[in-house]
Amino acid sequence: MSEQEREARRARLEALRSEGVDPFPATVGAWLPIGELRERYEPMDSESLEAEAQSVAVVGRIMASRSFGKLLFLRIVEAGESIQVSAKKNQLDDATFRFIRDLDVGDFVRFEGNLWRTKTDELTVDATSVRLLSKSLRGLPEKWHGLSDVEIRYRQRYLDLLVNEDARRIAVVRSRTVSAMRRFLDARGFLEVETPVLQPLYGGAAARPFTTCHNTYDQELYLRISDELYLKRLVVGGLDRVYEIGHDFRNEGVSRKHNPEFTMMECYQAYADYRDIMELVESMVRSIAMEVRGTLQIEYDGEKIDLAGAWPRIPLCQAIDEATGVDVLACEDVDSLRAAIRKKKLGPGDSSTWATLVDDLFSDHVEPTLVQPTFITDHPVELSPLAKRSQDDPRLVERFEPFIGAMEIGNAFSELNDPDDQRARMEEQLRSQAEGDEEAHPVDEDFLRALEHGMPPTGGLGMGIDRLVMILADAPNIREVILFPHLRSEIR
RNA sequence: GGGCGCGUAGCUCAAUUGGCAGAGCAAGGGACUCUUAAUCCCUAGGUUGAAGGUUCGAUUCCUUCCGCGCUCACCA
């Protein structure tokens, strides 16, 4: 039973206490990082180590132990680096030897000792003294097969991180991705800002929000679905280049690509348009990939992906035409487009509006093919209430979405700064909301007032950090790149 | 939310047609001074996710519920 091992460990804990040993001491004492130790001593052979005869101190968590009666080998890990520790009965007093022998896998310890090499040439710290740093009361998952139960891996991520190298690797890739992104944006003169998560009105994306309530103000609030409208207010206020990295919350289903709470980077650049932002995305992804992976040729889901160079720019309607033979721009209304879809036998075409039919065609026939980095540009205006109209075709907007690995990793446009057009589009959204579209935006009068004060021509970008990390870490599921992904409550 | 699948010891997995729930690792005891999945001997460890039902008998068949996965819908 699970109790069995825990009782044994508790018994040892009590035994230590009764001997006057603090199982959870406050101080550690000086120690040498294992990584540094390896760097310094790995090149040295047995004789030079012996000649050096210098005592070292290491700390770490015991991950394995093997006993030969009068000789013990332990493996300790600290900061992802590990080293072997030996304890020899004939070189230690009885109490110290017994103390080391009775340590459990999982305990944190500090050893002092001398370096030597075993018969198999392994660099090893031969312990001369030991100090317990923290007692572990539960065993680690199995050492050979490891931990593969997906539910435990997500719920008890600390175990996953301890025993599965890949979990640790992905966490590192994620951290480095975010810091590389910050460095890139900072270097381009962007200012990192923070805007409200709790908002009286939500907007900036097509999604249903989470709702909450402020008790003392008796005020209904929404967890933000995007940062967009606040960041644009800052551009109105003269912060010409701003970005924010934070969580957005969308009250929708979960999938391989969707977590209800996810990390978004949004940036806005005044005096720029969506073409400038395309250049920014190409440069940023290249820069991050070089820092994180050291190469622009990566593999995702078994496909080789080349992040170098300029990415193809394909207008959305053209991409649909090429994939399906349906020229959506030639179909003036819902009915003619639906007729064209049925004529090509591309499915029922049961969405209710022209724009959503276009969206469906794209999702079904184009998106799965966008494995190499690609910009899909010039979306229908109905799908993009916050983007500026295209100069060439008023039915389209200056917008693009970068795709990698058949996954949309961002969304960008020349920001709509005409307050009257913006008002008209928001009111259009209101009408579709009345018709049952639960994801339509409400009208944000405060935002419209800001636009009336004047916003410079601005290019804006939102990028899904989780998905970018999936690409860079070659992770097939968004839950692998989120340390604590959303799961149903364990306790009902 | 729909469909399909899964849930057995701390971990990884077995269990014939419905017929006494088992192994390896981990744990406890013992042997062992060169292991790195150490080896060898012994021991203990289970409400088979939960609750019902069918049956002489259920891990196995049925129903409901809980959780997880895949998938569709939703969703950028």
C-alpha cells in the first residue's frame, strides 16, 4: 500500500528528530554547483584528481541509490545536473556511514568529499561528511519506466519535471522563448506595459469571456480576452511602441491547440502598417529560434520547417481559390457562395453568413496545408472589426495571420483608426450579437472616445506564445507547453 | 456538449470463455567495497475509479456517475 513506504519514511524522520537532527534545517552552507564541478574536474584523470586532493561540497536531491553493504553509491541532482556520490564504510565513522545508508531517494543532502574515478571512470564524490537538507516523505515514480500517466504528469507536474527529461526541456524552451522575445522587442524600442486583466467590457477578439464580480463595487467584470483595446489607448497616449505579455482567458472548449487560459504577446507600433509588422514577425521568430534552438531549420511533428528568409504572403481569398477552386470574391452574397461550395462538393456550407463560409473554407482546405511559415493576408472585413480597410478592395482589410506547422500562431493588422468606421463596425457586431453570435464584441464607447482624440497609423500584432513554444519545442499538444494546463477539478 | 477508448499495488504493466487478482521496479528484512535499470534470498503491499445491476461466482457483462485521452462541435 502507499502507506507502507510513507510510514517507513515517517519513522526515519522521527528517528532523526529523536537523535537531534533537524530534518528541515534552515541553512545549507557553501557548495559548488554540479555543473561547475563537472566543467572543472571532468577533464582530469584519476592521478590528477588524487594529486589535487581537494575537498568539494555538493548539494542535491538523491535520485538513485545502490548499496554494496560496505560501499554505497548515490546519484544526486541539482539544477538539472547530476553527479555520483560514494560512501565507504572503512573511511567513515559508523554513525556517518549509517546516516548515509539510511537516506531515502528523494531526500535533499549536502555532501563534502574528495573526487575520484571509479573503475568505470565515473567522476565521483567520495563523501567525508553529510548533512540532510530536507527530508522526502514520498517516493519518486519508478526509475526505469518513469511516469507516463498523462493525468498525473499534468496534475503533479513536479513529478513529471523530476523524472521526464522532456518536461524539463520544454519548460526551458518556453522560458527562453519569452525572454528572447522580450530582448527582441526591447531592442526595437518597445516599452513593456501592463493593462487590466479584469475589465468592465471585453473586446479585441472573437470569444466568449469569463465573468466575475467585484464584491465591494458590486460590479460585473470580465477576464480579458485580449489586450488590444487598452494597448491602443496607450498608443493614443503617445506610447508609440508598446507590448504586453500576459494571460488572456477565453470561455471555450479545450483542444490540442486551445487552453482556456493562455499566454499572448501583443505589440503595437505607431507609424507602421501590417507590412512592417510582417517584417517584425519574420525577424522576431528568426531571432527567437536562433537563441532558443541555435538554428532556423527545425522539425515539428515530423516535418522539416525552415524559418529563414521572407515568408510567402498569400491573400486569404487567393489561397482558398487555389485550394478549392472557389472564387469567394466572385460570389457576392451568402447564397451564391453556398451554391459554389455545393457545386464543388466541398460540404454542406451550412454556416449562416458569407464571412463564416469563407472562414470555414479556409479552416478546412487551406490551414492544414500551411506547414511552412506563411502569411495569410487580406481577410474579409466582416471577420475583422478592428482592422483598417484595404486600399484596393473595401471588402477586405489590411490583416495577416502567420502560420507555422498548420497552426495559426498570430494575428496582425493595420489598426483601424477612423473612429466613425470603428463605431460602424462595432454597431455591426452588436447586430450580429442580437442575431445570436455570442462572440461578437460589445461597443466600447471609451475606446471610441480615445480614437476620436486621434490615433496615429499603427501596426499591431498578437502572438500566441504557447503555440510558438509548441513549434520551437516540437510539442504536439498545448498542454505539454503549459506547466499546469486546465483540467477538470480533481475534487468535486 | 456528441462519438470512440481507457481507469488493476506508489510507478510501469499482466490476468484465457465470467472461475482463487499477478510480475518488474519502488518499499521493508538479509548478503555483498566498483555500481550506474547493480545482483541474489526473503517479506509486505489491492474496496480492480465510485455506486448499482445480471450471475452460484464479475477486473471481465449491463446501467449510471467521476476522471483522463482521442475525435467532432465550439474555438484563431
